[in-house]
Amino acid sequence: MPQLKIDIVSDVACPWCPIGYKRLKIALGELAREGLTFKIEWHPFELAPDMPAEGEAIVPHLVRKYGGSVEEVVASQEQIIAAAHALNLDFGGCAQASCCQHLRCAPGAHVGR
């Protein structure tokens, strides 16, 4: 049976990326029992290239970046935290620049590009 290639575009600083990946792994496990095989290829994406290196508090950052009220952003963060906890994930409360983390995740992957 042919192998299905899945391309994942992800920012290491995005909480929805590991949530989605954990959910994908569960689904792929179920499909693997039916004999399907998969190859996952990761591609970095930086959501906030203008983020200062020291980062900033998540709620003010999201209000500034996406708009909406503080209450709406807090409610959204609570939804993310609940989804993460359901998958045994834990996140901090600070938005940070992710360029350096992407380079650490795939040493040499950026060379020659």
C-alpha cells in the first residue's frame, strides 16, 4: 500500500500546533491498524517574526495582534488550555520569538536555503 505524505507547517510557539499534532497522531494510529502508512514532513513557520527576543505577556500580545477584547482573548486561552490538558500538554503564558527554537529543532535543515 502506498505511503501517504503529510506536510505540517508549524510554529513551535503556537499552542494549536502540538494540539493538532497530538490529535493527528491518534488518528494516524487508528488508520495504521488498517495497514495505512504515513510520512510526516515538518516545515517551520514563524507566526510573529517581529516578536522581541524577550517575548511578551500572551494576552496583551494577542489583543494587539488580532484585536478583540481582553475577555475574548482570555476565553480563547482557556479553551486552548482545556484542549491541551485533555491531551496531557502544558503551556506557559508568554509569547516568545520562535526563530531560534525552529533552528534548534532541525539543525542543518536551514543550511543552503
